[in-house]
Amino acid sequence: MKTSTDPGNRDAETAGETKQTGTVSYLCMKYNRHQQGDNPTCQDPKLYCKFRPQCMIHYKEKRNRRQSEASED
């Protein structure tokens, strides 16, 4: 992921790389592949991944799951 020296640009750093088309690309560090869109999914969620604690794909997937569970209540 690209880093920025601008401290006001932290949201862009943590959200993934934004392309000129307006889509966000998230990097899977385990397989070194990019996923685009608002709902990225882990390719192997049941397998061990040493990158999972800092993985933005895992974080977004978990946040979306929690939001859908909260909306059902």
C-alpha cells in the first residue's frame, strides 16, 4: 500500500489505494493479489494467515458482517 507523508491523509492510507476511476483496491498480503470494490472477501478465511491482524480485507469483511447482524435486530 502506498504511504503518504501528509498526516491529514490517514483515511486514504487505511482504506486502500484509490484508483483514478474512484474504486478502492485492497491488497491481500498472503497471496499478493488486489481486490476492488466496497465488499472485499477473504479468499481462504478458514486457513491461517499471519497478516490477518493487520488485513484491511478481513477488517472490512468483519465490519460488514457486524453491520448486517445489527440491522437484523
